[in-house]
Amino acid sequence: MWGGQWDVRRFDEIASTNTYLSQVARQGAPEGVVAVADHQTAGRGRLDRHWEAPAGSSLLMSVLFRPELEPAHLHLCTAALALAAADACAEVAQVRPGIKWPNDLVVGEAKLAGILAEAEFAGDALSSVVVGIGVNVGWPGPPGLGGTCLDDVGGLAQPVDREVLLAALLSALLPRRALLDDAPGRAALADELRQRCITLGQDVRIDLASGSMVGRATDIDSAGHLVVETGEGSCTVTAGDVVHLRPR
Ligand code: BT5
């Protein structure tokens, strides 16, 4: 059981905070290491996509977890960080982002933040999980992608202070992290995600490596996965890109 102390390591420039923490995890670093960077030269999204942010424009951070978790429940690590980051945006910038399944914070349909979770295994057992987030603070993301940033949509007269946002995020993350280790905690996390996930109730297209499917998102299961009703029945989606077909 982890004692709940963060070990925050700051970098002016780094390739990727996720890559750094995955390396130190393999070298045996304990749970609770946090990497924060002003600039990433090789920031990553899912599926080898790039995460872009000019120096000093975003909160770019990753945390190292070693939870007592079945691999099937890994998505709850993403959920824990999404819920904590959404709380931090509300507290610090007066912005209440929606959680778009599986890994985005959005304002309306505009992407405010993206999350990347990467796991290491020892045999079949989970050894570590690195969960990283990029929150757009002063720059709305690459032109043409329809992203947004806290300074554009927030309620503050002055720019958001990334250090204050980081502190709020880490303190909101601590109680969520504690929920990962046992079944009642995981059920509580899945419940919270169910209440706050804006994808639920929407008609969606899920793009997978193997093709696309269309249906209505009806539930989040106990592992944090998305349940979609299609014309052919109910289907549990564990990964993929989700398009909201008729955004509210
Ligand atoms: C994500 O992937 O959204 C996960 C992003 C995780 C970034 C953090 S930063 C700290 C840590 N270290 C890392 O190396 N990564 C994590 P995905 O859902 O695959 O979305 C990636 C796509 O988002 C890209 O292909 C672009 O289309 C778009 N994108 C890139 N930069 C963006 C930005 N700043 N704002 C909005 N959209 C962006």
C-alpha cells in the first residue's frame, strides 16, 4: 500500500514525461513519482500520435502508479486522472470540462486535455502504470483541430498559473488513487465516471483498428469501459476513438 507522498520532478525540456516515467518505473522507481515539463520534444498521444504544445503553454505531467489492479481494470487509472483534472480545472480556472470517453477532457466538443495511460507487466501481473495528461492552458492546440484552452474559456481575469493547477490536480488525484486498490473503491470510481462522462446517452461512432461501429453509448461498466447498444445487441468497448454523432 502506497503512503501517498508525491515526488515531483520538474523538467524545462524532456522528450515525453510518460517515456521518462516508464523508464524510471522499469528501473524500480517507487509509486508516486510525478514528472512535469515545460516542453516536450516528443509528446505522445495514443497509437503513436503526437501531443503538441509550445514551451510553457500547457500543464504536461505524468504520474507513476503501482496499484493492486487486475489488468482488466486499467482504464480506471485513466478515469482517476480525468476526474482529478476536471476537478482541478473547475477549482483553479472555473471551467467544468466534460469527460469524453475514453481519454479526453472537453469543453463543448473542443478538446481541452488528453490522457495517455501505459502499463508495464511482470508476467501476467501489472507492475506499473504511467498516466500522463496534457492540459491546454494558454494555447488551444494545433490549428484546425478545434481544441481549446483554459485561458480562452476560463473565468479568470489573469492567465491560469500552471503550478496552482498542478497542485490542485495532485490533491484531487490522491483520494482517487486510493480507490484503485480494492473492489468497493473501484466501483466508486466507475460510478463517478458514469455520472460525469458526457459520452453516455449519445449516439456514437467507435473507430477501432478493425473498423467502425455505430450505436448509442448507454453505460460505463465496473472496469470503466463503455457499453454501446448497436442494432445487433450490446457491446463493451475497451479502447478506440469515439465520435459523438449528434453533439449536444
Ligand atoms: C491523447 O491522445 O489525447 C493523449 C495525450 C497525452 C499527452 C500527455 S502530455 C504529458 C504526457 N507525456 C506524453 O508524451 N503524453 C502525455 P489521442 O487521443 O491519441 O489524441 C492525440 C491527437 O490529439 C493528436 O493526433 C492531435 O490530433 C490532437 N492534439 C495534439 N496536440 C493537441 C493539443 N495540444 N490540444 C488538442 N488536441 C491535440
